[in-house]
Amino acid sequence: LQRRIMSVDQETLTKLEEGFKKLQGAPDCKSLLKKYLSKDVFDAVKNKKTGMGATLMDIIQSGVANLDSGVGVYAPDAESYTMFDALFNPIIEDYHGGFKSTDKHPPKNFGDVTTLGDLDPEGAFIISTRVRCGRSLQGYPFNPCLTEAQYKEMEDKVSTTLGSLTGELKGTYFPLTGMTKDVQQKLIDDHFLFKEGDRFLQHANACRYWPTGRGIYHNDTKTFLVWVNEEDHLRIISMQMGGNLGEVFTRLTHAVNEIEKKLPFSHDDRLGFLTFCPTNLGTTIRASVHIKLPKLAQNRVKLEEIAAKFNLQVRGTRGEHTESEGGVYDISNKRRMGLTEYD
């Protein structure tokens, strides 16, 4: 209650005013932050503070520092999505294809997973298939407001829960703290190891106390992976070679349901599952394939055009902000709101 009554301090207000001025004075800035942080919106929310102490500065600091951001905002805690909805709602509507402030995300529904099969039984195009989702633990803020003690506490809870998984999901947890060079190299070779965040995450204050509380879990067959306290509290990933989406999705849904039995997730009736980045709400599911497209690779504009028609995102095989290698692209769904996990 004490923190809720506290107003935003003068130093933060000064930084906010400077940040707002910087955005307004940047004609080349095309971020959604710049587009929707009007003077009226700015004045309406600049003095607000959540129960966990988050301010507008926590939300916009990355977009102010990186004027080339596409979105430019992050949520420091779950409450921010409602307290600062004057800014978040139009950004969410813009990014998620018209998900309006009056719209409501449907309840969780993984559907009948047995109806999903192999997308490329001949193995002609799809190299690998991966489905992931993000989850936040209820009762904890997101990265910028987490204390070192909370990072450790969350890692304990998560590693204990993961350690209790059985069958196909059974595996090993590797904390980043104190990780040996051998283990590190092995995880790099498997393309499992995540690095400290890029400049967008750094400026969002998402990398504090690194590597405390961070870690990686994978099952024995390396088809199931959990990133702990990277960008989100949890990134739950299912993957395998080839195009069998049915197997990959079945494994993911089983894992998510098992974890949720022991760790309650942060969820909102209107926005669905809540995570650090407003591009990743609703189902938070990103289903992707690494696919060979030799002809379209010669015409990236055409590829982007086709992808946009089906609400798909095109990336290089090393993730966001990377190029294609040998005509192979990472193609995934862009929509995560207003539809169920199965849809």
C-alpha cells in the first residue's frame, strides 16, 4: 500500500520528460511507442506507479534509447498492462492485427492435438519444427523490477518443478551460474545456450544480476527445452527435426500442463497469458519451421508479401534481426491474440 501511494519521484519525471522530447524530435523513429505516446497519453500516465513500483520509465526506456525499435515498450509487471493501458492498448491493437481494447482473448484451449500431423512427410522442404510459448510466474514482477533474491527464488521453484518431470520430459537443469566450460560448449554446440540480452533488452533493464537465476533445462532426447529467466520467466520449447507438428505440439501441451500444476502462471481475462513484451501475449505461442525456399529466397520482397497475407513472420535461421542462410528461412505465426492455441 505504501508504494502505491508513493508518487513518481522528480528524477524519474525529469527523465521521462527528456525521453518524450527525444522521441518527438526523432523524425526517423518508426516505433509503435512513438506512434502512440501522444502528449495527452504521456500526461495521463507519467505520474502512475504500480504496486510493485513500476513507472512509465520502465516501460519506455528501451524504445527511448533505441530509436530504431519496432515496438519500443516492455511491461515491467503484470499490473502495467492495465495501469498504463492508454499506451499499451493501441500498441497491442496495432501489432496484433486489430485486437481492440473491447476484445477479449479466448480461454486456453490446446484443442485435439491428434488432428495435427506431419506437414512435410516427404521431407522435401521442412528441416525442423519448433513450437514455443512464454510464461510468467504469478506474483513476481517481470525483469526490470526483479530483485536478485527473487531471481534465485524463482530459479529454485522452477528447477524443482522441472526436476519432477517424468517420461519423455525427464531431463537435466543447467544453471548459468558456475557453469563449466565443457557444459557451456556442449550447450552452444546444441544451439541451446542463450546469451545475455541484446541492446533492446539491456536498455529495458532485463539483464540485471546476470547470470543469477538463469538456466537451461532439456530432456534426454533434446526435443524439449526450458529457458529460465532469459527474456521471460519461462520459455517452454518443443522441437525436432522434420515437419511433424503433431508430435512437437503434443509434447509442448503436455509439458505446459504439467508445469502449471505446480507453478501458477500470470494470466489476464482480457489479454491471455502475460509476458514481458506486448508482442507476446494471448497464447504466447510461436510455431515455426526452418524451411528451404530456394526460389522465394531470390525475392525477399515477394516472400514478405506472401507471409504478410497469412499473418506469418519471416526471420533468418538464427532468430530475429538475422539473415537467411542458404535459402533457409524461419517462418512462424505472427498472431497470438484473439485465437486459441489450437487455432
